[in-house]
Amino acid sequence: MNNILKIGILIAFIGLFPLVGKSQTTVIDLETAMQAAIENNRGLKASYQNLEATRAMVGAGVNIEKTQVFYRHDQNDIAENGISNRVWGLSQSAQFPTVYGLQKRVLSDISEVRYQEFEMEKTQLLKEVSQTYYTILYWEEMENNFRFLDSLYAQFSKAANLRFTTGETNYLEKVTAETKKREMAVKLAQASESKRQTYQRLEQLIQTESNFVIKRIPLEPLPVQDAIWTNHPGLGLFQKNLELRKDNMQLEKNRLLPDLSAEVFRGTNNGMNAKVYPGVQFGVAVPLWFAPQKAKIQASRLEWNQATFALENYSFQLENRRHQLEIELQKFQEAISFYQNEGKNLSRQLINQGTLAFQNGEIDFLQYVLLIESSRNIELDYLFNLQGYNMTVLEINYLIQP
């Protein structure tokens, strides 16, 4: 077997197997994209670690001070045998018991606040993934329309050049055809570039290692979800912050209560007939200078008031923002309804009647092309309004920022 034949067989054999390292492209739907974002987005992961850190800190609420072990030798402490005692003991001080319970509650409140912040970040991420996903679908539809018009005007330009060469048309038609061809080529390139940029944005959000394309689905108006504020992360954040401020105010008040201390000790000496003298001592530490702590209580009360107003303001702004978006949605809905009731049929009639008139010689090629462009412009206007409608719906469904 000669070398050329061997090489040919080897190439054919290698061709039966996929190339090592060749990347596979995965088709993902919206649900998969959102799940990938939750699992892979590093910003969300960082927020979750911060949440776990605040949860771990809850146990630090009961922070009783260290127990003191002491030894004391006082020459004035004379036992019955005439020798001074040597004393060993344990000493423990602590804040009033209610302080520790409130400290733990405050740390738990901080953890709940951080959880609501995490939920808000996740909601924002899911909204951006959804909007980016549907924006890609939008640009794909725009790309298809501009590709059709680009092909149409390429044919028109070619025909106009030929007709100009043979003297069947004037220079104006030739220039018009060239201008339209270049215009559509630019719009097609812009749509393709916008789609690539949107894909890049989706990659930034879901941060997956594999190559992917989104699943093609028909672009349709998305449903608006009912306003359910019960589990809204934004309202939950402000409500939990209000609870935090209230508990913190109670904590500062309880710090005025006395600290407690206890001491147990045992004294003896090495002399003859030495006895063991056990003892216990209790004490309280009462604050004599109240001004600093009262200032903290006043500040915490003001923070509680501020949190109350902030919750009321957020709730009002949230409702108001939804109403604004619903009004904006109605604007897009009117345009979509026009297309569904009239525009779609009008677009088809322009194509059908224009094609028939062109075939019968009633209109020239330029007029025919302009009719086709008018038909496509109806479709493009519909896509533009549908995109605005869907983006507004997603703003409503994932509304967190008034």
C-alpha cells in the first residue's frame, strides 16, 4: 500500500470521530437560562455568602464575658491560726439577661434584612435574564425582516442597473435602488450587531462555560401577573428593616439595666489547724451617667421613625410605579391591537395586491418594491411595539424598584 493511500485512509478514519475539544452548542429556553443564572452568577453567589455570614453571626448574640480565674493573697486576711489566707476563686460578670435575648434578635433581624436584599438581587437578575432573552428574540425577528428587505432591494438594484444599461429606465430609479440596497444592508448589519451584543449581555448574566443559543419561540404578548405584595422582596426588606430598628431601640433601652456579677472563692493557708473558708459574692453595676445611653436610645427611636416612613414611602411609590407602567402598557397594547385587528390583514393585502398588479403590468418594479417595503414596515412597527409591551410587562412582573 503506497503512502498516499495510507494517508487517505488515515484522514477518512479520523473524520469518523469528532475533533477533540470541539465545543458543543446548547439550545436553552428561558427557564434554563434563569436557572443557570441563579446557579452560576458570581454576583449572586457573593450575595449569598454575605447572607450566610449574617446567619452565622446570630449565635454571637449571647456574648457573655470570659470567666476570670484569680488568686489573691492579702496580709490583712488573717485566719484563726494567725496566718494569712491564700484565696483562689472564679469571677463572672454579665449584662442583664434580657440584653442577650435582644442582641440575638437584632442579629436575627439583620440576617432577615440581608435575606430580603438577596431576594431583591435575585429578582432583579431574573428580570434582566428575561428581558435579555426576549430582546434576542426581537432582534432575530428584526434581522429576518431586514434580511428579506436586503435581498429584495439587492434584486431591485440588479434589475435597475440592467434596465438602466438597456435604456428602459432612468438614472433616478437606478440611484434609488442603490440607496435602498445600502440602507437595508446597514439596517441588517445593525440588527445583527445588536443581537450579538444582547447575547453577550445574556452570557454576562448566566455566566455558563458552555456555548449556547436560545430556543426560538414565537414572539407573543406576555401575560401580566396580578399584583401580590404579600411576598414582595422589596416590601419584605423595608418591613424587616422596621423590625430591626424597633428591636434595636428595645436593646438600647435594656442596656440601662444593671450588669450582674458573681464570685466564688476558697481561702486557706498552710499553717497548723488551718481551715478552708469558702465564700460567694454577688454584685450589680448600676449606670450613674445616663446621658450617653439616653442619646443612643433617642437615636434608635429616630431610626425607627425613619424606617416607618421609608416603608410607607416605598409602598406608595411601588403602587404608583405599577400604575405608570400599566398606562405605558396600554399605549403599546393599542398598537398591538391595531396590528391584530387591521394591520396584519393590511400587510397581507399589500403583498397580494401588489404582486397581482405587478404581474399584470399595472405597476413597475419600483412601485412593487415600495409596496412590499410598506408591508414589512407594518410588521416592523408591530415588532417594535411588541418589544416595548413585553419589556414593560416584565418590568411589572418583576417590579422591585419604584
